[in-house]
Amino acid sequence: MRNIGHDQQKQRNFWQRIHIDLPLLLGILVLMTVGLFVVYSAGGQEMAIVYRQITRLGIALLVMFTVAQIPPLVYQKWAVPVFVFGLLLLIAVLLFGHVGKGAQRWLDLGFMKFQPSEVMKLIVPIMIAGYVSQQNLPAKLSTIIIALVLVLLPTILIFKQPDFGTSILIASSGIFVIFLAGLSWKLIGVCIGLGLGFAPILWFYLLGAYQKQRVTTFLNPEQDPLGSGYQIIQSKIAIGSGGFEGKGWLQGTQSQLEFLPERHTDFIFAVFSEEFGFMGVVALLSVYLIIVMRGLWIAVQAEHAFTKLLAGSITLTFFVYVFVNIGMVSGLLPVVGVPLPLVSYGGTSVVTLLAGFGMLMAISTHKRFIA
Amino acid sequence: MASNKRVAIRNHSAEANLFARRTFIAFVGIMVMLIILLSNIYDLEINSYDKYQTRSNSNRIKILPVAPNRGLIYDRNGVLLAENKPVYSLEVIAEQATDLKKHIVEVSELLEISEEKQQKLFKALKRNRRFKPIELHSRLSAQQVALFSVNQHRFPGFFIDARLKRYYPFGDLTTHSLGYVARINSKDSIRLAEQNLSEDYAATRNIGKLGLEKYYEDLLHGTIGHQEVEINSQGRVIRTLDYTPPISGQDLTISIDIELQMIAKRALAGKRGAVVAMDPRSGEILAMYSNPSYDGNLFVHGISSKNYKKLLDPKNNRPLLNRSVQGYPPASTVKPLLGLAGLEAGIITQKSRYYDPGWFQLKGLERKYRDWYPQGHGWVDLNEAIEHSCNVFFYTLAVRLDIDNITNMMERFGFGDLTGVDIWEDKRAILPGREAKRSRYNEPWYTGDTVNVGIGQGLWTVTPLQLAQAIAILANKGQKKIPHFLRSTARAVDIKPLNEQGSTQDNVSVANESNNVVTKMLTEAIEFEDKPPIVLKNHKNWNLVLDAMHNTAQKKYPAFKGARYDAAGKSGTAQLISKKQDEEYDATAIKEKQRNNAMFVAFAPYENPEIVVAVVVENVLEGGGGFNAAPVARQVMDQYFGDREIISTDKSKHPQHKNIYGSNKKTQKVGPN
């Protein structure tokens, strides 16, 4: 340890002093650049859309840089009050929220609209990691049960909005912490069993009509090819017709002729695959894999149980984004509203995502080296 | 683990090992999931490439939204008040044009399109997508359409688009009740999105902005249709494969009688004011006209800023204002209602008399409240007080009644509340009372305020619509009907899909059996629920007051001389500036906007009322309500009754009253307050 610490101290270069993790930053910038090119193609080749996206990414990068300056243990201190405040905000959304696109997700603060579920994506892993790491690992059964309840509260509130996509992301961010904290395999088995038992209840009592329709459409899109199945069929045609090399940038007929709905937002992966083919997909997934590996490396190298768990959860949740989005666009999963991280146009989610990366960078660069 | 010792030293290396193991497992999971994703995409892009490539090449089906036809609006006799007319516009798709700039200049020369519009188009071209059509000129004349059609081959990418646009054939006559439609703006879009209607409006350009067009937007709009078209690889539409026709909006029949409306307009010509005519039996509004008015068609095509400025210019008497729902002091028109309040509270009876020396004074106060008739009316009972519009009688009555009794009764007659009419422009105006003064001036109520309320002035305003409603309640002896326009809706049912494609302009009201299209119009009468009625302690009190109004109309108003129906009515003259003690009112000496308002309310026939009319004429130069507003009501009623003759034969129902004036006073031209 001492030697490693010494070596690292020597390497405390410019990037570490400004708390930026270079490999992560490079990966993020590559994805953003790819994203801008695809957004230009999918958005009707309008520079205006690209400029707007650049502005948004700029703001998100600024947030990341700012968050990276905060020592990670500060989060742990503030975890409980912020978590409680977040829960209150979610309840406020359900009671007074602004209804947009049929769901209540926004709080109207007068000067801006604010989506508390976005912030919860970061607060939940901080809270759970903070709670679980207070005691020795592996966590005890009672700790695990309380942690699960803490995860379920915001998940249910967000599910009620209804926002299925975000509630999945929040649930996974919490569950990853518990898993990394050493949840026993026996319990994992029990949970999977309970989950399977819970599925019918979910289907019959909790899912809204529009959510059910998404699932039936997913199981058999061809039954209503011009209605609800249209999107997923067009998306699969876009991906499939890309072939090995792709049709070339700006040459994708599915997107350029506007067959594909939501092509520059949630379904941007279909446009990418159509224009850059299987080769492009392998390259894109490799970049995602590099980012994930770097994130896990930071987690393993982290000093404290808290930072380890937090870094692990952020990284794994990032992967869930990628998996759910590509899964749904290519027809493996039902359509839930999850964007392709760092590539899709718009969304407040990019700010949250980069704030998460900011935390990862803080964890990797704010180290008190044991001398 | 040392679970009983909270401060046990943590085994950091054991924890780190556990964490590293778990991270490794997670990493393995990630790899497995990545492989699943990749193999699925491999299957799509490599194994099934041929299949999807074929589908992509033959993917020519595109779904275009088709706007529904907006429902039509008819008057009560089936006269069309709002229709949809085809409008032709010249459009261009930049991508398809061979020499865009040159052609725009050439086509503009050909059709005499202004320089300004060309510049606008060049600007629009920079903003828009190259494959979307942009409008070069809207509303082409028939000649321009013909001229372009002959020369179309010279201008690739240019074409004429036909669209249905709302048209109001009666122009300014109907605007204040029908309202108008205009271009959907960003505010509308947000509201539509919030109501989950964005998809339904995907092809719709205009939306109801005012009046009935706004209130019944959901009935009028209809349901969007879809056209499935085949396009080639350049995106050009080749043919229509399938067509789900849009469902037209429902046609509305409203209670307005357009002929009555015309008479109302004619009667108000040259004046500022409003007329509301209502059927007290149903609450149906027969006419609602506010003068001056404006042409709603101007807004349908997007009003030019020049025209809009004109409408806003105060010199043009503010035509945008719907005066039938603006608050005015009711003046003496509400005296019958105050009399009723007095009877109901037991303050007066039919026989009670007050002495009118020409003025009224509150105990211990200097100020004299004048009667309009300086010499005074002497001893008067309620009937005489209403007939001669005696102010002192009602000053006295109001003070004895006390403001809370008045507030309470006037609230029951619908003042200070929305009428529930089916246009959003409905207003509350001001219900007199402590609450109104508190909320407006944060001051307590004084007895002096009550005195003014006694003659329908002071802190009291009513809309002509509220006034018509109140008189209808009176004429109905307490039955309350909600004033409204909508009589029935009609919608097309049993439409079979058209075999031929695309004609969005089909009017479905015609059954076309050769095409196997069977269409019926299903008419549904609309019922408005009644409001809870006013029940008096003594039902006879209704008759006392109604009789007095009948008596008044028969004796006082030259305007109603020779009518072939029995009318009952009451005039009012509202002072807009307060006179100093003993100061004479001279209309020519004060600013026009401060001159008196003339008011009149009437209903007929006396025995089974069919029509209630409320009239307001702003800032009259000479005379009051009887002189300026009663003739307007007379003309409306004459039109309504036409050739019918309804004279009550039973004279015993309204006994003659002795006249306290000489006969010369009875025929004086200037009516009482």
C-alpha cells in the first residue's frame, strides 16, 4: 500500500489536482461527439438542434467539474437530510406536481420546472451506501432489510408518477449497493423468487393501461404494426438494415425519411446502427465498456467502504442505462423511457449522469494517501 | 463479526476483498449482458440483414395525419353561422425546386406577390427543413389559382395546397357570441400537451380562441384521421394505401336567431351598447349583440398588426369588448327587485306609502339625496314608485331593508356571480354589500352607501346578461334557468371507410350509397340543468312586482305604444359622475364618456313570458333609459313576435292606478330614471 501510495503521490499531476479522471473524461467526450453527429443526422440535419445539445452538454460538463471538487465524504454527512428532503419533494410532486405527457414528474417552482426524481438518482445510492457502510461488511440481515425499504420508498413514489424507466434506474442503483455490500447468495435467491411471485401482482394491480400496452406490444409488436407496434418494428428494421458496415452517415433511410419515431431521443441507437452498422455498434459498446471498467477500477481502488459502494453503484447504474436503452430499441425489452446515456438528444438526465461521473472523479482524486 | 461491539476495528482488507469479489461478479454480469445485446444485434444486422434490408427498401408506408373537419354552427332556424371554406395557398418545397431564387421571383411576378412576402419566404427558407413545404402566399384568388395551374410546369417544387378554413358569413354580427378560431400558438400547444391531445391536433392548424368556438372546442374539433401512404426512396408520396377518415367535429345548433340578431344590430347602430334577448322558459339566448363589433374572420387568417391596432384604438370605441358581459350600474332597472326584497322582508306591503318631498336625508346628516323629479312625487306606494321610478321611495326602502337583506336577495337573482353561460367571457360584476367594499376599498359599509344602492347605483354593477337573467327569474316567478346558447349537437355516425383516397374535404352529411358509404347525422338535444329556484314566503309578492312592471310599460314608455303584445318593463338611467348638491346635470357640458348610461329591461307577453330583453346604451346625450334603450327593446320584441297578437284580455289582473300627475306629465318625452 505504502509503495503504491507513494507512486501515486508522485503522479499527482495537473489532472488530479483539478480532480479530473482523464480516462473517464476522454470516454465521455468520445460518446458526446458521436452523439452530436447522430443527433445532427436524426434531427433533420438542423444545426440549431446540435447547438442546443452542445449548450446542454456544456452545462452538464460544468456540473461534473464542480461536483468533482467536493470531497466524497461530504456526501455521506449530508445523506440523511437530503434523502428525507428528496422523499418530501417526491410526495409534493404527486400532490401538486405539474402534469406533462400524462405523468406528474415536475414541480413548478415559478422560475423553473424541477424534476425531483432526477436528483433521487444520485441521492439514493449515496444514502444506501452511507447507511450500509456504517457497519462492517458484509452487511447484516437487518441492515439489508432496512436498506431495501429505503430503496423501495422512492422507487414506489416515482413508479406512481408514473415513470417506469426512472423507477427501474433508482431501484437498481440502491440494489447494486446492497449487492456490492455482500448480500448473501441465499438472500439473492429468495429475492429473485419473491420478484417472480410479485410479477402477477404488478401486472394486475400496479401497472397502468399504457404500461401494460407497452409490454404486450413488446411481446408481439406485429399484432398492431401501424399502431403501438409501429415504433419497435421500424426500429428493428433500422438496426437490421444497417448490416455490417452501415448505410453511412446521413444515409439511413429509416431515419431520414422519418419512419422512425423519437429518432433523435430515445431511439437514437437505431439511427446509429442503421448508419454505422455492426462495426459501429461494436465500437460504441466498447467505449461504454471502457467507461464501465474505469468506473469499477475506481471503485475497487477507493479508500472507504462508502466511496467503494457509491462508485460501484454509479458505474453499474450507468451500465443499466445502456442495457435498458439498447435492449428496448433492439426489441429485447419493453419500451420504457430511458435515453442512451451521453448520446441521446436532450433530457435533464444528462446533467444527473455527469454529476454522477463528477462523484466518480471526486472518489478517484480526493485521496488521503496513507503514509 | 463483532456485532456486539459497535466500535470493533474494521477488517479493511477483508472488506476490500469482499468488495473486489463482488465487483468482479458484477463485471462478469456486465460482460454476459453485453454479449446478449451484441448477439441480438448480430442476429438483426448480420443474420437477418437480408430480411431487414428488403423490408427497409420496401418500407414505403408512412402515416400522415389528416385533420378532421371542424363542426359547423347553425342558428336556431338552421342558418349557417360558421362554416369551413376551401382556401388555396401557394407553397414550395425547397428540396424539389431546381432554381429556387429565380423561380420565386418569377412566380411572384406572375401572381403579383409583394416584395415583402418574398423576403419573408427567404427568411423562412433558412429556418425550415428543406423537405417541408413553406407557404409563399396564402389565400390565392381564383384567378391566381388558374394562372399558376397553367404555368405550374415551369416551377418544379411549387404547388397549390387547398385547405379548409373557418368562415363566418355574418362577420361582425356574430363575433361576440361565436368567437373565432385562430392559429394554434405555443400556449395552446402546451395546454394540448397537458391534456394529452397533442396527437389529436397533429394536423390541425386552428383552435377556438373565444366565445362558443373556444367553449365547445372539444365538440367542434373532431378526431384525427390517418392516411397511410406509399412513398418512394426519395420520400415522394406515390399512392394512398389505406385511409382512416378523420371524424368530423360535431355540428352545433345554437339558440341565436340571426334575424333577431340583425335587428338588434340595426337598433344599436351608431350607439355604444349591448342587447341580450333570452327565452325565460329555457334560458336560451336569442340574441346577444354588442356594438361596435368586429369581424372574427380577420383572426382566422392571422390578423395583420395594422388591423389589430385599429381594433385596439380607443377612437374606434373598443370593438373587442363584449359589452353584453361588462359590468354597468343597473340604475332603476333593479327597482322591481328591490321592491320584491322589501315585500319579502316584510318592510313594506302593497299598501305601504312613503312621502317624497323631492329629496331624502339620513337622520343627523346634512346631505340631501335628490329625486330625479325635483318637486317630489308626494305619497307613493310600491306600484306607483316603480311606475314613476320614484327615487325617494327606494332610498327609504333600502335604508330600512339594510344592506345585508339587499345583498342576500340580489345574490339570489344571480348578481355578483357567473351566469353559467357557455362562453368563458362571462363576468361576475359587483354584488353590492359589505364584502364588495371590504375587498375593493378595505373600508366598512356606511348607511350612505345603502342609499345609493337603493336606486341601483353606488358599488353595484351588473352585466346585461346578468340583468336579463334576473328579469327572467322575476318573469318566471323564481324559476332559474341557466342562460345558454347550445341547443343541440349533431354528429355523423356509421361512416364506412372510403375506397378512394385522401379527399379530406368530404362533407359526410350526404349519404352516398353508390360508394357504399352510409352516413347519418345523429342529433342530440342539450339540456341545461336548472339552478335551485327562489321560493318566496309569499308567492303573491311576485305578482305585485310583475304587475307594476307591466303597468309601467303600458303607461310610461312611448316606445311601447301600439305594440301588439303585452310588454312589461323598467328603464334606468345611470349617472356616471356624481353631481354636487343642487348642481344641474347638463349632458352637453360634460365629457362624452361621463354622460349617463341608458338601461332598459323588458319581458313579454306579460302573462306567459317568452322573451326577456336587457339593453344598455352607453353615454347618451339626451333622455334616459326609456328614451334611448326602450326603443331598442321594442324593435327586438317586434321582430320576435312578428305578426302574432298577444294582448291580455283580463284587465282585472292589473288594476288601473290613479295617476298622481296631470295628463301633460304622463306623455313627457324624457322618461324617468
